Amino acid sequence: SFVIDADLMLDLGEALRQYALISSPSKPLCRPDCAGLCPTCGANLNQGPCSCQSSSDERWRALAALKRENQKGS
């Protein structure tokens, strides 16, 4: 909610703060085609795949299998 003070001024500070947070990218990258960094070891994925064992969440296993099947069919 917005606050109107005694001088009848509307405080938009919180609304502007929220807008700024929503407008900023959730995953900032150096360029649009950037592969980013490995979330586990921090290796630059633009230079090639990392050698760490990325631990995937077991809950996503079924979705990953569907993705692999879809890629085979394409």
C-alpha cells in the first residue's frame, strides 16, 4: 500500500524499488549468447564444458528424460 504523509505527498519509494527489482535481469549475462558459469564449479562455459559432476535434482529426472527423447525425435 502507498502512504500519503501529512503534507499530502504520496510515497512511491517502495513501488519504485519493486519495479527496479523486477526490471533487472535475474541472470545477468555478458552477451545474449553467453553460456554463463557453471553453478557448481564456476567454470566459464563459453570456453567449453566443465569437468565437475553437476548434481541434478532427482525430481527433474523424468523431465530430463522427456527432453532427451524429444531431442532424439527432432
